[in-house]
Amino acid sequence: MCSPCHKVAGLVLLLAIAGCEREEREFQSPPPQSGDAGAAVLSTLSPGSSAPQATPSPTGRKYNQNAYHISEGKRWFRWFNCNGCHANGGGGSGPALMDEKWIYGGSIEHIAATIRQGRPNGMPSFDGKIPEQQIWQLAAYVRSMSGNAPKPARPSRNDALNPGPAEQQRDPLPTVGGAAQGPR
């Protein structure tokens, strides 16, 4: 039969299991609302101009702090051949994404606006070509490339053919030009 010690141990185990909090992951995010701060970032910036101070949007923060969204952004970066211009983030015919210089602003809202609207002299617009969720995932991954995403959310290992250390191993870089902000 059960001794009192077994009953107490069973009760302690039951309470320990009930008290555990499990991480909840959101695999399908609802699309951002049209009034979202990320959609309001102006596309009229020219290289060298000061980027507007965008209020961080809840949508941007959600994508920037979520490991799943950042890893999906890494996959889209490869699938959409962003490497063709950005050379795995090191810069090629497109600007480098692993340094502290951001021409059009380095906040997730500015990066999403750049992906969505494109930029003169090379960056195509992806508005209407890929879903809004993928734009935000790409923007979150691009921020993680320069170390500007929370360390627990950044990819922890590097895939083949990517130069430099894995995103999680990179130190956050201060942004020069634009209104980039560090991890939140």
C-alpha cells in the first residue's frame, strides 16, 4: 500500500507540474492592421537623410522577439535570394546588413517598410508579392543579423555558407544614421 511519504511525494510532484509555465509560440500571426506604425514609415527618405523616429509598433516588437518568426525570416531570406544582392548579409550589390550602418533606418518598422516599398537603385518592392507576415519575418531576421534582436530569439547556430558567427553570437551594434533601436 501507499505510505504517507509516497502520498506527499506525489502531491509535491503534482504541484510542481501544475506550477510549470510552458512557452507559448504563435506560429500564425494575424496580419498587421493598416494603422500599424510599420506601415506608416515614410518611403520618401533618400540615402544620407535622417530617418524619422518611428514609434515601435506592437507588431514589430512581436516579430522581433520571437525565435520562430526570426528563423522563418532566415528561411525566406534564402528562398527569396536576398543573398544575391546582400551576400549573406555582408553586402554585395546591396548594402551590408551585418554592420551598424543603416541608410533608411534600422528599426524593424523601417526594415519592413524597405522590404514592402523597395528603395531606389536596386531594392525591389515586395508589397503585394509576398504576405505581410513574411515581410515582418524577413525584417526580424535582418535585424538579428546585426545582433539587434534579443539573444534568446536569435538563431543559435549558423547554417552552411553563411559568413561570420551565428546571429546569437554577434554583439549588438549601434546604428549610425537612421533611427535604429537596440533590442527591446
